[in-house]
Amino acid sequence: MLGEANRDRVSERREATRREILDAAWALAREVGLAGITLRDIARRVGMQAPSLYTHFASKNAIYDAMFAQAWSTYEQVAERDLAELANEARAAVQQVSRTFFDFAVADLARYQLMNQRTVPGFEPSAESYAPAVRILERGVAVFGQLGLEDRADFDIWLALIGGLADQQHANDPGGDRFSRLLVRAVDMWADAVGLPPSASAARESRTARRAPRRAPR
Amino acid sequence: MLGEANRDRVSERREATRREILDAAWALAREVGLAGITLRDIARRVGMQAPSLYTHFASKNAIYDAMFAQAWSTYEQVAERDLAELANEARAAVQQVSRTFFDFAVADLARYQLMNQRTVPGFEPSAESYAPAVRILERGVAVFGQLGLEDRADFDIWLALIGGLADQQHANDPGGDRFSRLLVRAVDMWADAVGLPPSASAARESRTARRAPRRAPR
DNA sequence: CGCTTCGCCTAACATGATTAGGAGAATGCG
DNA sequence: CGCATTCTCCTAATCATGTTAGGCGAAGCG
């Protein structure tokens, strides 16, 4: 059996190879796109054979999952910092931060593309790897809710971002989960501010979700 | 050789099988997603063997291409009708139409998803199949340009739509083509209206594209 | 009636992910 | 130190893709 004392060093080494594989995968993805990476190519870049990757990851999907978890985590750090500023500063700062997010969401297409899990055929993200994205959205919706609606232009940017994220989330889980509800809520806020009649789906969702809280559970 | 007289009937029959194949492909896509369809499954549904599909389509990519051409064409008809109204009616109508487009772009995720070519691994759309989408955007940008900027809220919806489309276009052709320029122009209009400093990429693009037309060609 | 073309078939291939099973090195205990 | 165990990687093979090669029968044309 493996001794307790050396458990650390062993899993350290394991972690290192794991990271090495993920780095190789990202490097490859930057060259051939996320959908274009193959296990053989990743393995070759690390100096292994393809099946050996299964020592560290259960499947190719698991590799994608780890890659996205990494990326989302980084993204979350940036977003969190910007959102903190956003909550504490004046309109000018708000606009600047909005621009930052706008770049994330639309203008900086290359990065956005790398984050878009839909480029991966058949990939199904795990709840864990997607959690940071959900937190980002929750925080953003909360912050913009506090700011009031005179900052609607900024909110619309958020909407674009949320739309994009919710869209890709929906592609992976059409069942209508937490992410979809976030979107619907954002749509409602926006629609109220602009004076549009709610869309069919938004009206349906918001009716049950907010205005007519169904008879109390239990 | 095939006689001229029967060329019609022959190509009629050919067209019929082609449509049959495309219908089967769409039906399948609705069940298993665009990325999930396989040639063998399509063929089985039509009562053929997989290689026989190559009598009608040069590749699986060609099938996807035909599917999207069909879908975009339908989309264009709806969009064209709504845009025509948009140009001729009052603000209420504008708002209604905007809502329609908003449904297309974000709220009606299921349909939007079906239109999103990025769900297809490695798919590269042809210029022809994508042409309707380009026309829709051109028309939309033109219409919103005429309306002035007090309708900014509506324009932002368009931006979301454009962003989504340009995003997926960019994924397929990162070189920066006509679609990307359309996006940059839309971003510029929007940024001016809201009073944001132009983003780095927008400023770069718009400088060369509009304000400082480089020395005349030839 | 004979030739050509068309639409489909079967057989086979290339490349992808993945599984089975083993060999050799590293690790830990006596 | 020496032996058992565990880990990491390997080779070989399997299965599911899209795709190509070549043939066969029927329909159309002269």
C-alpha cells in the first residue's frame, strides 16, 4: 500500500502531469480550435500515447470539463474585481466597467469564442465546472438591480452577455434550469424599464416566478 | 445521354429525394440536436444506406449547408416582413417588432439554437447559404440607422442579435469579413449614442473603415 | 433493341474515442 | 536490502464515425 507520508509527493506529481496535459490541450486549442483537438495530438505534445491520458482523465469530455473549469475560474476572478469596482464608483466608472464587460461579451470575439462551450461537439459540462459562470451572472444581476434603471444602457450590455451565456447553457441543458430563470428575470427587468410588453415566455415565467407566487410549498 | 425533354422530370425526382433527406435530417436534429445527427441515421430514416447519400450531397457538410440555407431563408422571410413594418409605423410598432426580434435573438432560445451553426463540429458554411443572414443584418442596421438614436433600446436588442450572429460567424471565419465589419459599425453607433469611449478594436476598425479612408485604391 | 445514365448497393478504408491487459519503474514495508 | 504493491504508461484491439471504390439493375434514349 502507499504510505501516508508520500501521498503528497505522489499526488503532486499527478497534479503536474494533469496540468501538463491541460496546458497542451489549451495550446492545441489555440491552434486548431476547441473542437479540433484530438487525444492523439494532446498525447503527442506531452510525449505520451493517447490511451495513457485515461490514467489522468476519464474521457475526452472530462478533459474539456477541466479546461473550462480552469477558464471560467480565471474569468470569474476578472469579473469579480470589475463588479466590485462597479458597485462602489460613479457613473463614469460604471461605463468603463461596462465597456470591459462588453469587450468580454461581444467585441472581444476571440476570447469569447474560446469560452463558448458550444464549439465543442457533444460536450456536456458538469455542474461544478459551470458554477463560476452562474455566480458571475447572479452577482451581475444583483449589482445592476441595485443601481436602478437609469443605467439601462449598461444593463443592456449585461443582457447581451447574459443572453449569450444563457443561450449556450440552454444548448447544453434545454430543460430550463437556474440559468434560464436568471435570463428570464433579466429580460423582465429590461422590459419593464423600456416599457415593452413582456414576451410570451417571459410573461409566462415571471407570472409564476414573481407576481403570483404559487400557493406556498407544503 | 439524357434527353432534354425529361430533364425536368428527372431533376424533379432528384429534388424530391433531396428534400426527403433534408426533412429527415431536420427531424433527426430536433431529436438528437444538430451535432448529433449521423449519416447512417439519416439514411435509415429515408430507407437508404449511408453512402447513397453521396449521390445527392457531396459530404455531410453539404447536408448541413443545405439545412442552414433552408432555415436562413425562412428566417429571412419573417425578418423581412417585420422590418418592412418597422420602417413604416410608429414607435409602438417599432417596439413590437423589436420584441419580435428579441424573441428571435435571445428569448426564443430553442429556435435560436437550431439556427446557431456553431453547434455543428467543424462545419464551415458556404457564402451562399450565409447570404440571407448578411442581408438581414444589413437591412436591420440600415433601418435602425434611419430611425435615429432615441430608439436606442431597440437598437440594443439588435446589437444583441448582431452580436450573436457575428460571434458565430467569427467562429467560422476569424479573418474579419463583411460580417465583422457590420458588427464593428453597429458597435460604433451604439457607443456614440451611449457616450462610451470606443473599444480598442472598434476604434481601430472604424478609423480605417470610415473616418480615414485609406488612400484610394489604384 | 442496345447503349448510356442514374440511383442505389456492398465492401472497404481512415480516423476518432475508448477498453483490455500487461510490463516496468517507483514506492513502501519488513 | 529485498520483496510486495501500486502507479504510470504502453501495445493491441474494438467500435463508431465520415468517406471512397466499384458494381448492378432499372429507366430512358436513339
